Amino acid sequence: MDGAEWSEGEGFHRGFFSSFRIRAGKAVWFHVPFPTPTELQGSATYLDAVSLLFETLDGAQINWMVLQHGGMERLPLTERLREPPAVDVPFDPPELWREYYPASSRRLSVLPIRPRLPMQFGVQLCVMVTAPDAVDGLVRFYGAGVDFADKA
């Protein structure tokens, strides 16, 4: 926990997010697998969109997002070495609990899949995060999701 003698004294370890320090000058991949129904109520399913709720600090950047389908097929969702399009998602905790929440600058990327991808196998979101050359960076993942459709 924050400031405890036995801890490294930094970070909020309260279950709000998954936080990772990225060493200076490095690129790290994170993989988020999703349960993937191939059929719903007798109809084939199609992947419509992928979303990621995240925050980057200390110069870290999300620099590529790719979808893997069936373990081998890679579908780029963003351009390599470019931050994904994202919108701010502010959060104001209730006054009673505010002291237990870290300050945050959450962002949401929603990436449509066009054409929609027919589901035959599982999918996973692959996210490349980089840190600047001079200092370590930090990424926090708050959640990820997928949207399915019943038509191509």
C-alpha cells in the first residue's frame, strides 16, 4: 500500500486499474483476450468494435493497437507509432470516498472494425506502449471491451 515500509512506496493498489511502469526507451506489448461467441441465438456473430479505457503518464504513449483473431491473423487497428484516437473520460468520485481515489486522466479509444469480422475464433486486443528515452513511463488500464453485431 502507499507509503508502507514493506512496499516500494508508490502507486494505488486498490483495484481501480492495472498499472505498469515502462522502462525508459522500451516498448512493451500487452494482450487482452476476450470471450468470443461465434453464434448468438442461432445467428453468426461479427466483431463490430474494440474499446480501451486507459491512462498514460510520465511520457508513456500507446503507439500501436492490433487485433489478433484465431491466434495468427493480425489486424492493425491504428497506425504504428501513432497514438490512437481517444476522448477524455473524467471521473469524480463521491466526496465520501475521494481520498481513496488517485487523480486520473482516463481516455477512451473506440475502434470500429470495418468490414466487420466474422467470428470463428477467439480475439485479443494487443497494445504496444512505449516510454521516452530518458525516463520511465506509466500506463494504467481501466478496462477493455468488444461490441458484436449479428450482420456483416
